[in-house]
Amino acid sequence: MGFLIIFVLSLCYILFGLRTTSAANFYVTSYGAKGDGNTDDSKAFLKAWADVCKDKSQDPTLIIPSGKTFLLSPMTLSGPCNFPRVHI
């Protein structure tokens, strides 16, 4: 009986676990954004956004850390992106 329960739970994990794609996080600081309030971080934001849009994981997230001041020029973050929903 115990083997049957473990088998069924393992099967459920495999079937439902493979369908779920983990979300990817893209940190603007990993793309060179300083967040010092003096450096123009626009290029880093645009590079990070481009990778977010190209990503094939479910619900990619653009991470902008709190506690920093990012200097940005006017820009447009546009697609098309692989997923209709992107978190910022």
C-alpha cells in the first residue's frame, strides 16, 4: 500500500512538475546599472528588458532593486515579448 502511494505521488510530481516552467529573474544591476543617481542606467535597463522579452520561461521578472536611485533617459520598453505578462 505504501509503495502505491509513493508511486502515485511520484507520478503526479513528474506529470505536473514538468509542465511548470520556473520564472526567470533579470536584475538590472547584472546588466551594468549602477543605481548611484549619477550614472545613466538607460542602456542597462534596455539590455535587461531585451533579455526579459526573449526569455522563454513563464512570467519573467525584471528586478529593479529598492534603495537605489537609477538615472534614466526617456525610453520605451516595448516588445514583442515571448510571454504576454512580464513582471517588473
